[in-house]
Amino acid sequence: MKISQLYVYPIKSLRPAPLTTATLTPQGFPYDRRFMLLKVHPADPSAGTEARLENIHVAFFPETVLFFQEIVCPDNEDPSTGHIVVTFKPPQGSEGDERRLDIPLTPDFQSLEVVDVVMHNSPTKAYNMGSHYNSWFSECLGYPIVFAYLGPHLRPVLGNLSPNAANKSSGTAASWLSSITKSIPAVLGGTSKEEEGITFVDCAAYLVVTEESLNDVSSRLPEGEEMDITKFRPNIVLTGSPTAWDEDFWGEVTFTSSQHKGTGIFKGDETTGNGETQITLTQNCARCQSINIDYATGKPGKWEAGSILKKLMKDRRVDGGTKYSPIFGRYGFLKIGISGGPRIAVGDEVTVTKRNEERTKFEWPGLNN
């Protein structure tokens, strides 16, 4: 097999930025989902409700796919000069013009307001980027927004998603509580030696999918229509799997890099020497209504493409931990013992170096069904 596509999502729920080469770290690709949009719900004394911030996930806010993003670095040797270029493109035929915003890739957060963010029961701290950015996103979306930056903080990995937890017997409330308490240092900006910290990703540092399984999904659509791989929001796309859905049983993949050049984020990403790197694949990725979104309109899709979730439910509900949700792709982490720094690139060879006899069973408090 080979790597065919690589993607990073600097701001969660927006369109991805494609890469040809990327550095592997325990927390995912550098700058992946370090920013996130939060919807502001003002206090309503008459209803007795307090002000709150709601996490914006693409499944519930499909209009976020109208935002495109790319990482630009004028000085390829200095990440502090980098910025994210966000372009808002209203649907064709609608009112409004295309708009653009530049965001520092590594902003100075020392004077920013701290906000609490809890995603899928996994808590962390983040920083309110301020009125300039908040107003821009609010005007584009039509409702008040706080644009949040994760900074040095991380979220604890819960359930049996981390490699450590996956190697142990789990499946009880006690194991969930253990995964939370062991990961408390991650909330404060560090990573526990026992558990991996993650950014604003949903559950894991990496999501690996295959083109063969994508082709199976496309075969369920009318002739001439193809499923967009980015609707599954992968980091690493592989081609050359022996069959569709073979990845359901993968426990580890090894990337073999040969010397090559590509479009990395920084100058140091341009080349890599021979070497092997492993990603441990711990659990399946259960799918939701986000794969039904029409990316051209930023609304729920219509016709056949708008019912792809239902089509997959017929035969892809194969995980006992999420028995009402179809599976596409595997969650993964850099193998324990690898500190980070190895690079992978489109075209690299990939082999399955560990297979599971049975499909794994997903466990995460609040996400099981």
C-alpha cells in the first residue's frame, strides 16, 4: 500500500488543508485542530438560563464547510511567521461576497481570556482570540462566535482509545474514570506518561482511511457520483488495500519513507531519509450525519448523496460499542516509544504490521450507543 493523500485541519470543522508531507507527533500532525469555533448563547434571565459556549461540530453546523483554510509561511524556517488563511465562500447564488481572514499560526496568548472547553466529556482550557476574529466569524455565520485557541493545553484521551488503554482489559465505568484521572496533567498543558493528550480532534491523534473502502461507499451512489473523501475528515488516506474494509482489523501500520521532497509546512519538512515509523490503530471511527452534508451549499445534502449515512447503516454497523453507527476508518496514535519527529509523505510505502483477530469495540463515555 501507499499514502495517497494527507490532510490537516488547523481550525476544527472547516475544510482541510492538503499536504504532501507531514511530521508525526504524539498529538497528531503539527497545528491540527489547534483552533475551534464556539457559539455564544447569551444568558436569558426570563428563562433562567446562564450564558454558555457551544462547541461547533460540522455535523450540527454544516455551514462551516463554506470556510476554506491553508497554512502559509513566508519564512519557511520560522513557524512564528506562519499564518492560516481562511476564506469564506458563500454558496453560489446567495447574497454576500467572498471574504478572507489571516490568523497567526502560533498566536501570543499570554494576555488572552481563558475559556473552559469540554468536548465529548474531555475537558481542557483554551484562549478567546478576541473581538477581531470573533466578529469576522460572527458576521460570516450570522450568530455570535468565540474563536478559541488551544495554546499549550491538551485534552485527556478517554475510554479505550489510547494505546495504553487498548492494551488493557477495559469496558467498565471504572476504566473510563481511570482514563480521566490519569490524564489530568494533559489539561494543564503537559502530557501524562500514562495517557496521550489530544487537541480539538474528536477522539484520537490520527484518522486513517483507505481509498478501497471509499470506492465501496461511492458504489452505493448513482452512476457518475463519487463520495468526497474529505467528508470523512481523514488525516491519512491509503491506497492499495487488498479489499474494502480490511482496515477494520488493522492494529498497526508501518510507514517506510524513502528520500523525497514535497510541500511541507516548513523548510524542515521538505526532506526525509530512509526509515520506518509506526502508528498504532486502536479503535474504529463511528460515523454521523456530517457525511450527508452538501459541501457546495453548506446544508444537509439532498437525494442519494444526502442519505449516505443511511446506506452505510445497512452493513457497516460492525462495532459493538457503537452498534447504531456505521464504521469508516481507524483512529490511531504514534506508537508508544516514538517521541515524534519522523515524517511521512504521499507515495510512502505502508504495510500492516499488526492485525487483530476480531474487530475492536469502541469505548468512550458519552459516545457509545
